[in-house]
Amino acid sequence: MLYTVIDIETTGNGYKGSKITEISIFVFDGKTVIDEFTSLVNPEQNIPPFITNLTGITNAMVRNAPKFYEIARKVEEITKDTIFVAHNVNFDYNIIQEEFKNLGFDFKRKKLCTVRLSRKIIPGLNSYSLGNICSVENIAINGRHRAKGDAEATTELFRRLIERDNNFTINSFLNPKSRQATLPPLLDKKVVDNLPETFGVYYFKNIEKEIIYVGKANNIKQRVISHFYDKKKKEQTMCLETADISYTKTGSELLALLHESAEIKHIYPKFNRAQRRASEAVGLFSYEDQKGIIHLATNRLKLIPNPLMKFYSIGEARTYIENLCSEFELCPKYCHLQTNVSGCFHYQIKECKGICCNKESVEDYNIRVQKAIKSIGIGAENLVLKEKGRTENEIGFALILDGIYQGFGYLDIAQSNQLKNPEDFQFFIQPQKDNRDIQRILTAYIKKREA
């Protein structure tokens, strides 16, 4: 069996934007290096100063170096029919695979990660960085953060791992059914094996135990594993930082969605962007003018006692109102999408043919406005949205009082049957904040249930 132990240096712009500046490949038979290929590479883009400070590779050094397409055939030939080995293998492998993809070539090799192998064969180290392992193992690195120096050191580390592999760990990693090569290098496989296959919220944590991502799932284990196969830059960067995963069972998708949204706003994980915003600034409200026409308008949230809907920005509120205008054929002027105009036309909405043009009565127009208002949010009802609990003898529920989300909780089925009014459930909830994202989740749930 032949291995190619590989290390690359890059421009450091993430998986999609990063280009190789140096590559080193050692062909290894498990005992001896039988071939080697090392080359600087012209990345055809600027090398950032911080990368030059780290690697010592300058723009001048690579100016006359071969471009990747000029060495691609050599890389393909020397790695053919070998096992691709690297420290944090997914990083090197994905960058090289992306370079080949840009040339229209599908690069595929079996992989082994010396980080993951070291965690199994040399357990108990404080860090599994190449520098730390080589320090512990007294392996010299002749040129740290240069491709040849790191590849040579990784080859020697891999040789020692092979010698100490008394439990056939390497063979198990190469088993087609094994997912070891695709797991994040800092993550123990046992963590993934112990994940439940049920509804819940999961937490990705880095080596310092900081939560870096919160997600929800109908099947926690399946959803977590799907992150490891995702080719998006954000997903791959996140997985490289993931060292542990914890979870909370919720019993249902609705409660998972609500819990996830609350956790994101409480924790602010670095890889959650869509729901990280904590405070809303704009509110939607209605009022009736002297002619009896119902208007929809927005203002700063603190100036609106009972907003119909809350938004994080004027732009978000405006888009929402535009959609209402389109769906219910409302007048853009009376929805305050236009000001100081005689006609009624909005660039994203068809020309008004209703009240502004005296084509209908105030009463008929107001009926449509009321329908639009009724479609907003979850209304002013008191609701207990009951779901399956975490066990067979339990229910989960979300509580809404006067149209405001109060929180969620769990109760024994027998105990829940004794509660007659929605207000009675407020003593058994985990109180939560109401916000735009929660209203969106609950509105979609209620509409789906009523459909």
C-alpha cells in the first residue's frame, strides 16, 4: 500500500477563494520515502501580508513559479492509486480538489488524517497541532509553515503511528463504511456515535468549549453528520473548529425551532448569522384617517404601543409591506410606501386600480386591509400549541397569550389534562422573549396546522 503525505501553503482566503502557493508530496510505503515532489506555485492572486509573515512566501518568490495547471498532471500522477495523507486532511484535500475542479477534473482519493489518527493512537495530548505533536515526539520540523518541512514532519509522524497501531486503527479508518476521514479532525467519533436520532437542538463547540454554532434537527445525528459533507466554505471552516457537540432533545420540530431561535439570540454563536440579531427597531401599525381609510405604517418600535409586527430594519419592514400590498391588492400610498404623490404606483407593485382612483368604496378597500392585518402574525388569541414530548408520557407545548409568545415547556400528559385554560399553562413554561423570528415560526406553524 502506498501513501502520499501532502502539505500545502495557500493564500488563506477560505476553501473557495484560497489558492495554493506551495505544495509538497512525499510518496511513502509505510517505512521509506520512495519519491518526492515539491514546488512553489503561482496562485495568480496577491498573497496577503499576514500569510507572508506566517510562511515566508512572498509575491516575488511565486511570480515565476508554475501555475497549478502546469503541475496538475504531476500531482495527479504521483497521487494516483495512493492514500492521501495530511495533517487536518480535509483542508489540504479540499483545496487541491477545488484547484482540479477549476480545471474541469474530478480529483478523488482515499484519505487519512494524522490528527484523527494521533488522537486514537497517541491519546491524552493537550493539543494535536503538528507543532505540538512533533515537540512531544521529538520530530524535527525543518521549515515550519513551509510545505516541504511540514510534509516531511508529517511523514515521520505517520511512520510512528503505523508502528504503534496495534489496534488496526488505520485499517478501520480506511474501511469504506467508516466516516472517520470526513469527521472534523478535533472531534472524537464517539461523540457523533452517541448523538440521538430525534428532534432537538445541537451545539457545535470549539477546543475552548465555546459554542460556535447552534442548529435544530428532526434527526440530530443525521443533521450533524450532514454538516461534515457540506462543501460550503462556512460549513468547512466551522467543522475544522469543532471539537465537541452537545444536544438538547425537544420532542417536536416546533419546540426545536423555538429553542434554537432563543439560544442563538442568547449565545450569539459566531457561525449563526440569520437569527443573531437581538433587538428589533421598527414596528408595523394601523390607523384610520379622517376619511375612514385604514392605513398601514411603520415607526420606531418604542413609539408604537401595540405593533402588529416587529422588524429589525426599515428595509425588512418595507419588503414585508410590499408583499402585503401585492397579496391583498392594497394601495401603496395608504401603506406609506409612497409620499407626496397624486397617482399611486410603486416600482415593485402593479398600478393601483382601487380606492386611489375612486374605483371602489372605502368600505370595500378596508375589508382587504382587515384581511391583510388578520394574516399578520398570530393574532391576539390565547393558544396552547401542544406537541409530542421527549417521552411517551409527556407533552411539549408553546404558550401564546394575547398574541404574544410566552415560552415553551413540558408536562406529564395526565397533569396537562387537568389544565383547562391557556393561562394555567404559564406556570409551567420556560419564559422566552417574543420577536420577529419567533412570530414567523409560530405563524408558519399555525397556518400549516389549519391548512
